[in-house]
Amino acid sequence: MSEVVARRLTGLAAVVAAVALIVQVPLYFVYDGPPPDGNVLSRLLIGIVALAALVVFVTALRELVRRVSPAHEWVGSIAFSTGLVYATVTLVSMGLEAGAVIAVDHPIDPTIDVSGTYILYGSISRLMLALFLTALGYAVSRTRLLPRWTGRSAYVLAGINLAFVPSLFFGNDPAFFYAANGWGTTALMGAVLSYWLLAVGVSTYRSATRVTPAAKAPALQH
């Protein structure tokens, strides 16, 4: 894979993941009480698509870091591993929610009734995402493969995610900002991640046009 292809694939995957997340998050706020099954399953399906694209993003990102600076491949691997764990944990959470909704014959609110997802969506996901963002920020700042704002903003988002890790001590009321499954811990952080991914994805895709001929040459020789 050439650097140009790696940049385009990384950027495109980030944009697809971001758009899916942007569509998904508002679906959590359409109904005051338990939402109908169609709403829950639709938002989960969109989320699954988003996470599949996220897996492609973190995989292509590792390849991009390796292409730009082989000496920093190790930090690209950390970003890949933690991003993959984040996606896996969130997919498991979605599976638990979908299974609970399908199994019952009446509407339920899986954000409250499926207790197994509280820590998966909350503290565990926040910590894994913080590690991923820190690794990405370090890779960008050291290799300069993307504009400086991407690395700096990754560090800021990593710190915000870390601040939500202790939320497991604050109950399970989704209306409470800082609860284990609160709207701040889950929905707000998901929305922030989606718009950040969109900006990073566009920037990464556009950066492919600025790759120098010298950087393209080694890939063409292979």
C-alpha cells in the first residue's frame, strides 16, 4: 500500500465512521420513555457500521504511520490495538442491547435495563479511547503526518475521556450527566468523537494530494 492510498483509505474510513455516528447519536433522544424496537435496532445497526469503519480507520492509520516514519511504527501499533479494543468493547455492548430488545415482547430502554453495558460503554470505553487518542496524538506530533491541530486536539480529547473514567461510581441514571451510562459519559462523548473524526478524516484524505514524489517512489518500486 502506497502512502497516498494509505492516506485516502484512512481519511475515507474516518469520514464514514463519523457520518454514521453523527446520524446515530440523535436517535437516542427521540423518545422520552422506552423507545420502540425499530428505533433501538436502527441506531444499533448504524453504530455497527460506524465501528466497522473505525476498525478500517485504525488499521489504515497504523499502515500510514509505518509508511511515513518506520521508527514510530510502535506507536501506530498502540493506536491500532487500543482502537480495536474500543471498537470490540462497544460492539459487545451493542450486541447485549440488541439481544435484550429482541428477546422481550414489550419496549424497553436498553440504556437502563441492560446493566451489563454500563461499564462497557462508560469507563472501559473512555479509558481505551483515551489511550488511542494519546497514541494518535503522539504519532502525529512526532511524524508530522497530519496538521498540528490533529495531534493537539487528540490530546485534549484524551484528557476529557480520562475525566469520565470514574463515572462508574455515579449510578445508572442516563439523565445524569456523569452517571456510568449518563448522557455526558456516553452520548456527548460519542458526539464529540464523531465530529472530531469527521474533521480528521477530511484532513487526512486531502493530505494525499500533498505527498511528495519522493515519498511515492518507494511504494511504486514495490
